[in-house]
Amino acid sequence: MSESPVSGAGEMTVAAAFAGMRSVTPVVFRAGCPDCRGCFELSASALRLAIGATSRTTFYSFTCPDCGAAVRKPAGERIVELLSGGGVRTLRLHPTV
């Protein structure tokens, strides 16, 4: 029998890898509605990020929990980093020819 490339190392199970973790704090994002001026926190699942070819076609959107308005706001480089790193579902827009 041949020896594994990592001598003496056992396989780690998922349970063992997460054994030291007690809980995971969900990521929330602060947002505001331009229609009703409400301020609130949204989970990553309440937001959508669309990344286009230009800054004009890169935005995030959500539904205002206070008034129900569909909100769309521009997303610069830093916002894209924060939202995508925080687990927000991302859609990459392809340019039309």
C-alpha cells in the first residue's frame, strides 16, 4: 500500500472542524428607503446584488419592509465587496451585443 502525501495526518470531519464554534452571528445590512424614509436592518437574503459592465449597471435592490416599495440603489466597489462578502445573492449581468 502506498503512503498518503501527508504522512500521519488523519482526515478531518465537518463536525470536528466546527466543534469549537458556538454560534454564527447572521450578517445584517443597514438600509434606508427613499420613499418612506424608513431606516432598518436587512438580512443577506433580503437583498439582491446585480453586477453589470459599468457602474451605471451595478446596483443592489430590496423591498422596503415598512412601505413595500421596490428600492434600487447604485453599488460602488466597496458596496459590492461588502454585500458579496456578506452572502448577498449576486447576479452578473452580461452586456448585450
